[in-house]
Amino acid sequence: MVWKPNDETQNRVLYALRLMQSNGWGIERSAKVAKTTRRSVRKYGKHLGVKFKGKEGTALQFVGQPIQKIEDFLIKMHYGSSATQAARELKTTVRTMSKQNYKGQPIVKKENGRWVSQFIPEEKIVMQFYGHIRNPQGNILGGNNVSGPSAASSKNKNKRNPDYMEIWWDAFVYDFGTTFATPGEAQQFWKDEIVKVIKTNMESLGIQDANLMKAFSTNKTVAKQMANDSRVPPPYTVSPIEQITERYGVILQGAKVGTATTYESRSNINLIPKTDFTGKKINRKVDIQFQVSYLGDALKSYPASKKFPFKYSLADEN
């Protein structure tokens, strides 16, 4: 039977070879970080035309080949560099790179007299959004002086009022695949849709909690609001954000963009052939992790975070 390379294994091997090239690491260390094996690096490396140097049992190195520059070349082209610019920066030539294949396909093709990349890079990032929580009377919970990713930092210490707890909501999206050049662009583009999903899940009534609804009704102001909202129990249903904060009628507002980050490992780059950039192959599903944060003497979250799915397509980014 003819051996056929596995795309996932080959991607791990390519990452291992990148580490060997850029960091000067041996094959063992690079394979371990790339979550593959020395044997696979040797086998796939040979298939890719890589020539290794050194003796078995030593920190085996390899003689750099154009195949190792493919990922950087394609990423640079996708983010605006011409084939000539990308090749020059990688100390190679367009002629050399135009002969390279990746995942069994040519990496570039000439279209209308210019070289065009045949792959679209998808990078995994972490996104963060946060905002305040408002009650029906228009008041924002907490002191509303600091919130979000830098709230607990020393530079904001003097901004906090010791007589008030700072309260805000946080939402994190991990392993978010995007084709944008920077995490910030992706976060701004997807903000409204993600916040809409967060509000729908956190503000919708549907949790049976008779004790909480009865506790709400003992407050005269809240009882009047419940009557205006036609929510005089029964039914005894509350929203997740009401249950978390133990406050009636609260909603999420003031959504802001936090600091989006990338993973350090370049193994989180997935190069998608343009021929596969369609239909279900580019549909993605990630979890949004929501929590309410409280900052007084110490920063804490209560209770455990909520999690709900977000579905999207990479096609919307292009």
C-alpha cells in the first residue's frame, strides 16, 4: 500500500522544523514542543525534501530548505506583501517559492501577470469583552469607577472607592479562529454578534427560582417594577444574570473590547487552501465563557462561569 501523509501530522512536523530552523533546536526538543515524534519528523521531513545533518543520538539538525519558509511566505502574502517582498524578507526568491507545494497543492499561481497565494491563514486567538450591569432604575451596579482587564492593576488603585464594590461582566472566547491580520481587527469585527449572543443567553428568562422571585417581591420598589413588567409570580422564572447578581431586572450594557491575544505557538496557524474555503469546511463553533467579576479587597468571580456556543463562518471575514 502506498503511504499517504496525514495533514495534521504534517502540520505538526512543519512546526517542529520551524522550531529547528528559527531556534536552532534539535529534533527531539522540537518534536516534543510540536506534539509529534522524532520518527515522524524524520519520515515527513524526508517526504518534504528536508536534509538532516548530524548522527543519531545527537541533537540532529537539518539543512534549511525552501519548504520551511512556506508558512511565513503565505502569511506575508495574505497580509499584503507581494511575492517579491515576501521572498526577499525570507532570503529566498519568487522562482524558488513558486515551485513549492503545501498539502499537495502549489502555494502560488500566476493570475493576470502576478503571483497570487493559494492559501488563507487562519489563526487561533483569545478574545475578551466586558461591560457594566444596569438595573431598571438606570443605576449601574458597583462603583463604576474601574472595570475590565486592568481594573485590579496598581495604576487604577487610587480610582477605586473603598466604600463601593466594583462590579462588571467579562466574556472570554478561546480558540477563536480568524483570518484577520491582527486579533484586534477580529475582535472589533465580531464584537456586536458576540455581545448579542451573550445578552440573549444571559438576559432571557427561563430559570425556575421561586425563592429568588419571592425575595425580589419583598422590596417595594422592586415589587412595583415587577408589576409594571407583568412579572408578578407565578411563574417564578428569572434570567441567568438576575440569578448570578441576585438583582431584579438587571441587564448587560456598555460592552467594551478588552485585549485580544494570540497564542505563542505558531502551530495555531492553519493554512486553508482557497479551494477548500467554502461551505461547511470554514464553519466554526467556539464557546463563550461568561462571568461576573467583583473587585473589593480582592478580585473574585462569582459564581462559576457560564458557557454557551457561538457559531460563525470564516467566509464572513473575507
